[in-house]
Amino acid sequence: MNLRPVGPMPLSGQIHRQLMDAILDGTLTGALPSERELAETFGANRHAVREAIKRLQQGNLVEVNQGGATRVLDIPAHAGLDLLPELVIARGTFNDEATVGVLELRACIGADAARLCAERSPHVGAHLLDLLPHDAMSDAELAATGAAYWTALVTGTNSLPYRLALNTLMAGLEAIDDSPTAKHFMAALRDESRRTADLEQLARTITRSDPAAAHATATRLLNTSITAVRNAADRP
């Protein structure tokens, strides 16, 4: 674990970032150093250290024992989906393996959401047809239209858990978009969003209340991004 002094602003955020990166890459395991030791290492006050540890606790990365040591938790056993952006981009490096896993999760949820929408809310298909992209759209407009399309589709499942899962995935994508190392990932998503014919076909399968066709169409569409990211990762 290679910790270093932090800059002046904001202290707790910088400390949290370093500790989280160390936990994610496995260099920080077992018990954390004491607040006093961490404050000395970072060149910060104990309040900033305490706030950083509190954020780690909220993310289920550590367990704080009153009067005892703060221990690092097992990530697969305790962490939640809100950790996905940090797994995809850790220490500023893009993790293609984690990214493919996120896209696979997205494809599973998206395909089943399409199936449920076709079963439960076929009227949503007409709205989806109004949200198809066109060539004149900027990247920002394309992203907004794509978000609206999938939000409408997932809302049509009448499933709150699926809607919450979509919120988490969209927040994660927004966080990833800020990283210059994620260019090929975001390019794959933009290319997917430009597949007007597939998006139109998906909308029409929902309109005619065809769950099997909706599932198959969504699977084919969402898997294009998985293939694109895998191909990009294989390039030197």
C-alpha cells in the first residue's frame, strides 16, 4: 500500500480516493491503520480521515468497530452496484474485464426489461418510436435520447427494482464518461445508440406485445457494445 500526503482541497475526498483504490487493488487488506497513523501519513487532520472512513463504511468497503480496528470487508460479499464505476476505472486506468461485466449485466437486465415491457405495457412501444435517434443529433443529444428510450422501456416493466437498477447503471455511465481512458467504451455505447433500425424493431415488438421477440431484439442490440469493447481490448 503506497499512501502519500494529500493536497489542501478537499482532504476527505482525496483520502477516500486513495484508501478506496488501495482496497480495490488489494494492497490494503485486514485492519486499517489507526486514525492518528493515517492522519500523519496523509498530512491531514483526523476529522478528514474520519470523514473518509465514514464514506468507505457507507460503501460497505470497511467495517468500523467502536473501540476496535476498522477492517476491510470482502468486496463481492458486501459491496453494492454503486461501486461499479470505481471498478471500471481504478487509479485512472480503464479495466476492460470489469467493463465487459457491467455491459453483460446491463444486457441481461435490458433484455428481460424488454420482455416484461412487451408483456405488461405494449402501449409504451409507440412512445419509444418517438424517441428514435437521427443522424443530425450531437453526442449529447444522442445520450439524452438513449437515456429517455431505455428509461421509458424499463418504466414499462412496472418493476421498481428494475427501475432502481437502471438508475444505478446510468449514474455509473455518467461517472465513467468523465474519464479520458473510457473513450472506446463510450464510443461503443454511442454506436449502439445510433442503431436506429434495431431500436425501431425493439419498439415494434413491444407494440405488438411479443415478449420473446422483444427479448431477442434487445439482447442482440445490447450485445453489440459487449463485442465492441472486447474487440477494442484485444487491440494493441
